[in-house]
Amino acid sequence: MSERTDDEFRRKYPNLAKELGGSGTINIRAVRSSPEEAEKVAHWTHGYQPTAIDFIRRCENEGQALEIIGFLETRGEIEPSYAKQLRVQLTERGLRSFGKRRGPGCYERGETG
């Protein structure tokens, strides 16, 4: 939107403008292609088990992510079709499409998003 259009929008629709860009706005930068994997993250409480996405988010480059996907697929922890989806997302959208990189201690701090 241009500057003038932005001001006009805010003037005409103040509450909507506040909801779209005010405090409490959440930027979504990650993609979950599997509803089952998204549900695991959404409903974690005790005994959280990292998902394939969690492992991928700890990777520093795409090569590491491909290695993780292959490892999980070989061990039978993810289905071949899901592994293919992850590879496609990695190729088409990049490593950070899975979310920002996680560092050491993320689970102890309760970071799952």
C-alpha cells in the first residue's frame, strides 16, 4: 500500500487497521505442510517429542536438513510421502520456511513456535 492509501485505510477502518498491524500482531514465517505435525506442536504440554520440523530448524544449511530428512525416513519415523513434501518445501521455499533457526536449550526454555 502506498503511504496515502495506508492513511486512508486507517482513517476508514481504524479497528481493522489496528488488528492488522498493531501490538499483538504475529508474523507467520514458517510453513507446516502436514496438519498432524502442526497439531503436535500446537498441543504440547508434558513430554514434548520433537518433530521432523524441529530437527530441521536446528540445521545450519540445506545439506544438513536433507540429511535429517533422509535419516528420519530411513528409520521409519516419517513416511516417505511426508519426507518428499519436506524435500519439496526445502527446495522451493528454503530452509527458513520451516521457521527461524533454533539454538541449544530451546526445549528447556519451552520454545516450540
